[in-house]
Amino acid sequence: MNRPQHAVDPAVAAAEALLGGRADVVEPLAGGRNSRVYRVEIGGKLYALKRYPSLADDPRDRLATEVEALALMAARGLANVPRVIAVDREHNFTLLSWLDGARIAK
């Protein structure tokens, strides 16, 4: 994602804050309904950045629910689920490990 000259995109700011450095790429991925997902690259490493709806827009705490579910799956040794790298509760973002794969149609 190119950086706008006049403002920093919230996803770029969140990715860089969670990574502790300037991201090489922050690219939105198509298809999210309730959340936005971005492919983030820094220093040749790939991550997924997910932005959840605010609690004002949706009172269900989707971020906490997903983080807890991913932690449970990781504790059970499931290898084919992303790992939570970092969480920004204030801005409703999670940084996840990147998993290559094909898009699920249904």
C-alpha cells in the first residue's frame, strides 16, 4: 500500500507499531465482511494484520473471541492456524503469523 502524503493509514500505523518498525508492504486483501485483513511484509517476513469492528459498531468482542480461540488451538498443537503475534486493543487490530493457502469459497 502506498503511503499517502497527507496522512498515515490506520492499518499502516498499527502494523508498524505492532512490528516495531517500518513495514515494507501493507496490502489490503479482498473479501472480508466484518473485518479487514491486510498482508504485511517487513524484512522478507509475512504477517496478517486484522482489524475488527469497534465495539460501538458491534458489541460482540470479536477480537477477544478470536485471540482466545487461536490461543486454544495453539495450545492443542494445531499447526494449520495462525499464531497471535501482537494485539492492539485500543485500535482493534491483531497481528498474526501468515499462512499460505487458497481462499475458501464456501
